[in-house]
Amino acid sequence: MRFFKIIFWVLWRIWFYIMLGLPIIVMLPFLVVSILKEKWYPYFFVMARIWAKVILFGMGFYYIIEREQELEPGKSYMLVSNHTSMTDIMLMLVVARNPFVFVGKVELAKIPLFGFFYKRTCILVDRKSSKSRMEVFERAQKRLAQGLSICIFPEGGVPDDESILLDEFKDGAFRLALEHQIPIVPITFPDNKKRFSYTFLSGSPGLMRAKVHHFIDTTGKNVAEKKDIKEIREKVKAIIYEQLLKFKNKKSA
């Protein structure tokens, strides 16, 4: 039985990378045109959402989204969630209808074809470089000024230890939200690690749930005050962590 599982996992993982590229090839002319000007980004975003849905369904995933509050069209937000899987990118694109830009690790730009568009539409950060981290703020501010939203996974990456339910949050997302006085949208992804973690021989098709929590208002908070950043950061982390525990306990019950 173990042998057949390994064969399935290997073929399934290969299929994932095929699915990453196939929709891009089909939509290639339209994607290339949509990245020629920054103001055309919303058109790219529409195609990115189609790409995400094709991958999720193509991998045998189906999703249920619970929303405590709806995003308003034309308004900027800071989207944050727990980060455990590459599929977090796809599920986030499905969850949020408002055009947003990812802040993501520079390593993903090395993926063939996907990386070409990734580095031209996302805000890349080399977490080992302090200069790169500072440039993220400049580019994010420019995108927010264009009326877009920003998505940051505040754990700063996926923990190597998969037993960690939720890692410590970095300040970046919350500093930006406070500086621009935009609402923070906490989102919980409880199933992505189980469905498609970074462990190669693991995962399975099935349900991916997402919960969009009540937004966190940043009005009146001061980015210069470290206590304000910490308060907002820990509040958002607690919301996501408690929801992860609820999903975990519900499954165990």
C-alpha cells in the first residue's frame, strides 16, 4: 500500500507543476499584454484568479469560504493569513476579489514560466537582505497609492517544523497597514498544510476551507508607536491562532 501511495504522490506533485504552467501557456498573449503597464494590473489579476481556480480544481481540491465581513470594491486592504503551503497563493486569489499584490519571497521567481510573471507583478523580498526589506515598503506604498490591496504572509515564510501551528509574526504587514490607515483582513487557512505541504511525499485531494474574519480597524493607530504595532500584530495573530485551534479541535472531536 505504501508503494502505491508513493507513486501517487510523485505523479500528483509532477501534475501540480504541470498545472502551474498549463493555464499560463493558454493565456500567455493576454498575460503578457496585461503586464505592459502597471495600470493594467487589474486585468492581470482577473486572469490570475482564473489560473488559481484551474489549479485548485485540477489538483482535486474544492473550497468553502466563510466570510464574517465582505471586502468593499475599490477599497485597499492588508490581507494576512497563516502560511503553510504553495496553495496558499491560489486560495488567497480565490478568496479576495479586490485586486491585490503579493509580497513574496524572491526564490519563487526561479520557477520556470510562473516566475516570469511572478517577479513582474509581485513585490519580491530577499529576507536575508535589509536593503530588500526596505525596498518592499517603497513598492508597497506605490501599489497602495494606485488603489490596490497588499497580501503578506506575516510569518515570513513556512516553518521547517510542520508541527508548528502558527509561527511568530513579523511587523512588516502591520507597519504598512498603520502607516496607510487601511483595514487589516485576517484570513485562516486550516487545511492547506494537510492537503499540500512542502513535504514531497504527502497530501491528498479534498476540502480546503478559508475563513475571512472581521476586519481590524487601524484608524488612529500610530506607526511610530511600537506598542500600537505590537498590539495590532498580536491581535491578528490571536484571531488566526484561535481559529486554527477550533478547526483542529473540531476535527479531533
